Amino acid sequence: MNQIKIDKGVPVPTSRWGKRKYPFPDMEIGDSFFTDDKQETVGSSVATYARFNNKKFTTRSENGGTRVWRIA
């Protein structure tokens, strides 16, 4: 049986939740942004953010990427 070594004083890495890929929290109604990401990828992030923050967005494919608008 292998012994597992206990390390002390190792700091916890910064949460990835602290960094956002998309600027949803900074958007006001009528604002939009463009990303090179596929609509399916962005749409999943939009849906999750909107559900937990009571906001509404819409997305459209545009020029090989996706545009996201905050609509409410």
C-alpha cells in the first residue's frame, strides 16, 4: 500500500470563477459583443449566466463567430 504524503502550506489556486471569458456582468440592455467562438459554445455560457442572474440575452452567428446582445 502506498503512503500518501500530506503537504502543508500549499495555497489554494485562484478560482476560475473569478475570471470570466465573456463580459456578461458589465453589459447593459442594448449592449453587444462579438466573439470568434461558435454559437453553441457561447449559447451555453449565456444560458447559464442568464438563468442565475435574471437577465436575458440573444445570440446570432455572424462573420464566422457569434454576436451576443443583452436584451433585458
